[in-house]
Amino acid sequence: MSLRRPVRPKATERTAETEEPGRRNNGLGAAGISVTVAGVLVNGLAYVVPVLAARRLDPADLSALAAALGLVAIAGVPGLGLQLAVAVHHARHGSSDTRRLTAITAAVCAGALIAATPLLVTALDLPVEMPALLAVSTAAIVLSSRSLGELQGGQRFVRLAVGMAVLAVGRYGGVIAGLLLGAGPTGALAAGALTAALAPPVLARLAREPGRQSDVPRLAVAQIVAGCGATLAMLVVSYADLLLARQLLSPSDAGAYSVGTVLSKGALWAPQVAAVLALPRLARGDRRSRTVALAVTGGCGLVLVLASALAGGLAFRLAGGPDYDHLGRYAPLFAAVGALYAVTFVLLNDRLAAGTRWAATPLWVGMAGLVAVTATLRPHTVPGLLLAALGTAVVVTAIMAVAARRPARAPVGEPD
């Protein structure tokens, strides 16, 4: 009979087997349902904003609001990167104090929008007070992201779902109320900034834990930078066509294009639950999770594209009203753009969880290519810009798929 003591796992290497029972999720079924419901709420509220705006605003104001919301999505992407970095770090090591890094990230994101006010006002023809309002909303989103990352990394998916819902209500609820009250794009964004600012303290309380392990390594700045850079690239490339529409198309066509991108964003975020559930397991080296996430995401995208092909006119009517019904034939193309980027997003998460240092390079290359193509060809029609966006999505997804076959190096910010 052996008297050797069993080797215990290191405190900083958390695995599914070492996870304490109180912190493990009640099963993928409950996790999937809760996050799916929250995702439906998030995407539903995000969908209501442009749908309501299309009915309450003229095309010029509709395009301005769409561009402003696109800027918030882009400027708030470091928050998604922060959430990703916190979640991966938490999955590997446990909870650590990231409040200071979170505050710095929020300040940088909000400050960048304020500093860019002259450029945004001139280039996008936005009211001068809009960037400050967008900065408040962006700071609130970034501050909330830390709590979401803690919940995701700890696989507390039911609480994560509640947190997602709270942030969505704060982020979009005020904008919806402003539109219903006829406040116009600036007034709606002001109401949205107010409600968004209420979300961070609620989420911080939701993610609070009894205590932190003293031997947990701190989250490195390099890990946050890697996550921010990658998710920034993801959102910039997926929103680039919407911003280009503001420059290349007439006000009425730009408004119509913004309605079409509702379908793209729906296809992009509809299968979000697969990536959310897979990330903590990907951080621990579970390759099967990537296969499942890609299968779910790809299947969901295919269903949405086919549904758009069969009911394109209805999709545009639901998104923007009867005035945009004639654009129904383009619905499958808009949906395909979002579906391709949804697959890319899963691959990007996998590469970041595995520690790839330049995971977002294909996305930045794709964005540069889209800008170069549109600058050269100058498409001035909805189908012209849409085809350029679809081609970019195809190329980016193909390159990411090839890159995903390569073995990753040690996690960024951690020793090889």
C-alpha cells in the first residue's frame, strides 16, 4: 500500500475538478437557458432602438443616431476586452482585484471620445454635445464589464445573465424612453447616458464574492491590452460599413443601410451564448468547447440567412417599417455578414483564451482592405457598399479559420 501523498493542484491553476461546489454552475442546461434569455433581452432592446428610431426620426436624424450608437459600441469595446481578460484570468486563477485597471480603462475610453469631439462633429456631422453624452455611456459600460468578467470566469452564469440584463436596460432603456417621448437623437442619448450610469454599482454588488485568494496573481496590463485590441478590431470591422455609409451614401440611403445593419447585428449577436459559455473552458484548454461553439454559431447563422432569404421584406418591415420594404432582397446578404462575423468572434475568443499574441491581425487587415476598396471604388449605393462589406467578412473569417489551426503560445502576460 503506497504511503505517498496525492499531488494537489496549484492554487492558481483552477480546473473543473478543483472548482468548489458553490461556484460551479448548476449545469449547461440552466446556464444556457439563463444566458440565452438574457441575450434575447439584450439583443431585443438593442433591436428596439433602431426600429423605434426608424419610425420616430427622419432619415438624417436616424443616420446620426445610428452612427452615435456605433461609436458607443466601438468606444466601449475595450470594456468587452476587459471582460474577456478578467474572465480568462478568473477561470485560470480565481478572483483578483482589478478595480484600478478597470477605472483606468474607463477613463481612457471616455476621454478618447471627448478628445475626438472636433473630428466627430466635422466628419460625421454630429451635434457638438453628443460625444460627451456618448462618453458617459461608454464609461458606464466599461465599468460594468469587470463585474461581468468575474461572473463569467467564475461560471456563475445565472448571475451573469442577470448582470447582462441590468446593463442592457441601463444602456438602452433611457434611449428608448427618449425616443418615445420625442426627445430626438440628442435627447434620447442624454436619457441613455443617465440610465447607463446607474448600472455599474448594481453589477458590482451582484458580482461581489466573500473573499479573494491571497496567492492569486494579478491581472497583467498586457492581458487587458490584448483583449481590448482584439475586441476593438472585432467591433470596428463589423461596424465599419455603417460608418462608411454615413460618408459614401446619401442621407436617405445611409438611413436605409442602418436599417439593414440591424439584421447584421442580430445575426452577429444571436448565437452569443455559445461563446459566453465556452470561454472559461477554452481558458482551461478544452478544445471540444471550441468545436461545439463553432457548430452552434454556424448553425444559427445559417438558419438566420435562410430565414432572411425567405422573408426579407418582412425582416426589413420589422426593422424599419414599410418604407424600407423594397430592400428585402438584400436581407440575406446583411444577415450573412453578421453570421460570418459571429463565427469569427468565436475563433477570436479561442485564440485569446489560448494566449495568441496577435490574434486580431486578420481583422485589422480586413478593415484596412474594406476602407481601401471603398476609397477606390467609392460605392454610392446600398448594394455596392453591402457587397464590399460581405467580401470583407468572407476573407476575414477564412483567414481566422486558417490561423486557428496553429498552436498557441503561452498566455499573454504569463510566463512561457
